[in-house]
Amino acid sequence: MSGQSSAGPTYTKAAHGFTQDMPPKGGYANVPYKRNLPVRGVSGAVIMGTTALICSYGFYKMGQANIEKRELEREKKWSRIWLLPLLQAEMDRDIYRREQAALAREKIIMSDVPGWEAGKSVYNTQRYVPKQIVVM
């Protein structure tokens, strides 16, 4: 089988009588070895950019929430400051009412003791000294 075939390899007759397979003239066609994979999903840059945008928006909203929280704390503190005189007046009225009730009880209990002055301070001063014990 000596000769050339246009469709396949050429064969040459060797001196020893065997035929040797040879490539066709111009060589074989290129072997398609490159991977042909379709693009799957978005690129890493798009994912990183989207993540950065979401994180930026979250930090912005967190900052806005912190500003609102700080304003609410300031408002709470000022409302307590402005309510303090009212609460102090209520406490003073309650203490006065309790002291008057204690004085009335003392007059009743110590009515049999001669020389006892109900409501007399145990301190030798003209200044007001609040009671240290409150009877409920």
C-alpha cells in the first residue's frame, strides 16, 4: 500500500518491507483541548461591589439609628430634669402628711407622760432637720 491518501495518513514502503504510518501532508488538524465552559453567575467584582454597597447602606442606617437613639436619650434626660421639681413637691407633700400623722400618733401615745411635748425636736437647733426614719 504505497501511495498517498488525501483523507488520511500516508504510507511509505520501508526497505525491510514494513509500512510505516506517517502524518498527512501539512500535519494533523489542531486538537481542541481548550475548555469550553459557559459563564456561571456574576463575576467576583460584581459580588464584592454589591456586598460593599449593602454594607455601606447598613452602616449608614446604623449611624442614623444611633443619632435617633442619642436624641431619644437626651429627650428622656431633659424630661426627667423638668419633672424633678414636680416629683420633689409630691415627695415633700407625702413627707409632710406622714410627719403630721406621726405627730398625731405621738400626741395620743404620750398623752399620759407629764411634761412631754409632742413634736419637739431632739436637736438643739432652729434649723430644719429631716427625719432619718420614715414610718410607713
